[in-house]
Amino acid sequence: MTKLSVLDLCPVNEGDSVAMALGNSARLAAHAEQLGYNRFWLAEHHNMPGIASAATSVVIGHVAAATRSIRVGAGGVMLPNHSPLVIAEQYGTLEALYPGRIDLGLGRAPGTDQPTMQALRRSSSGTVDNFPGDVLELQKYLADTPTGTSCITATPGAGSKVPLWILGSSLYGAQLAAKFGLPYAFASHFAPQMLEQALEVYRSNFKPSAQLDKPYVMLGFNICGSDTDAAAEYLASSGAQALRNLRYGRPGKLPPPVDGFVASLNPMERSMLAEMRKYSAIGSMDTMRRAIEEFIAKTEADELMLAAHIFDQDARHRSYEMAAEIAGLQQLAS
């Protein structure tokens, strides 16, 4: 059976505060844990009023403290924004506090706009061109305490061996994950265009490592469930509005749902939205089941990371309940 996990952007609803969003994420994580989900990941984004997980390691600690067993991690940290040593110390600290529960997914995109990227990095030294070397440096800091000529020890961090993941939406991440022998998470929930090619590149070129002996793929997938297809489409209009606003350079808080949103778009906007939401399960239980089963059969994913951009928290929880029922998570847990 394919494992299920949760991707949470710690969304800030219109009319809500960041504190409310952080509370919602902790409650969702606890709910996902009860349902049998495998992991709960938070993503690094900056200068976006609708996303409260910019200080990703801090929010991971908040969520881990509110749960007991589910793995919690970054999906991901945008490594070019940071010193590898600082990330090793942050995630080594999290691993010390919540042993055996911390994941560290790594991305090479800035997770923001150009001016904010420059403000984050403060110099030109942190660039995407350094990403492979930064991954190796981070891996070294998280390994056993260095010996020989090295005089730098990540404390906390050294010896924690926090598992690393490579994130991607193109062939680059697939090639790097295969070369380094790391698990691979593909952002098919919003950038599906190169999914099939990336899977082929990763699986055919994978080299076993100390962390992983065979390829392991986790794929992003959107969900929004309700009693009927029409009701689910209504709930999903919040995420659709947010995607349209982001594409046109107007990021904001997650808006409430509206009737007929997709029908109100022009053909170009509808095409853009359909492409970005290509891999989604939006609808009743039967509709969701067909979409999820077809996606798993097509990709042979080891794990799905489900994203639900839903304004109402009860409806959001219900969507994850429906996906858990489809996958039989609670039967597996028992």
C-alpha cells in the first residue's frame, strides 16, 4: 500500500492571523497522526502573506510538540538561502528534541521573489549553482563527528544523521537525488509537466547510499473532498483563487470559496489552472478514489504527499479523512 503524508503551507485565511494559522497547522498534524498519516511537512516561503511557515524549523518544532509519533519535516528548506552549518544545527536540535521524527527536504529554488531572495542571502555566495556542494556539506555536518583535519562540528547536529530528501519539479533534482542516493519528492501538486521524465531519470540512474538502498519516490497530490463533486469544487475554489493570484503576482491570504469560480475565468486562466491542478482528487468519495488510484497506478509512487488548500478547517480535516479511508490507513495501523 502507498503511504500517505501531509504537505502544509501553514495557510493564513483571509480574516485570520498568523497565530491562528499556526494553531490550525498543529491541530491538522495531530488529526493526521490519528488517521495514520506517515509524515507532516512544512515548506519555506518568504514575502507571502498567506503562508506562515517562513521560519520553517521553528514551525516544525511547534508541530512536533503538538504530536507524538508522526514524522515532521521540511518540504522543504530552500538551501541556497542558508548556510549548511546553520541548517545542520537547527535540524540537529530538532532531532535531539524529537528523536527519530525529523525529516529534512532540500530545494534549490528561492521560495520567493528576487528582491526577497537577495535580502535573505545578503551576498552572492548563496546561489543555486552551489546546491550540490551545499547538500554534501550539510550531509557531512549531520554525519558522525568529523575527524582528521576538520575543525568544525555541528553542535547539535553531528551524528544525528537526519534523513535528507531532494525536492524538485524538473530533471535536475531527479538527477541529483539519483546520484547522491537520496529519496526524491516531486512537486507534482503544482508543477506536473515533467513528472514522468523525472521519475524515469531518478529510478534508472539511482545509486545506493548509506541512507537508501533503492529508489524511493514521494509525489505531491492535491485533494479536496466532500459529499458531492459540486460541493468539493466549491471548497477547492479557495485554492484555485490563490493559484490564480500567485500566477499574476498578487500573493495574498487564502480567500473563502466562491460559487462558479472556474467558470468565471477566461480560457487562458482555465487552461493554466487545469495544468497546475492536473494531479488532483477533487470530488466525492468515489471521484477521489478513482483519481488517487489512477495516479498511484500510473506513477507507482512509494508515498503521496497530499495538499488540501481549503478555507474551512473542518472541511480540510474531512478531506484528509476521506483520503485516509480510501488508502485504508487505519486498517494498516491496526
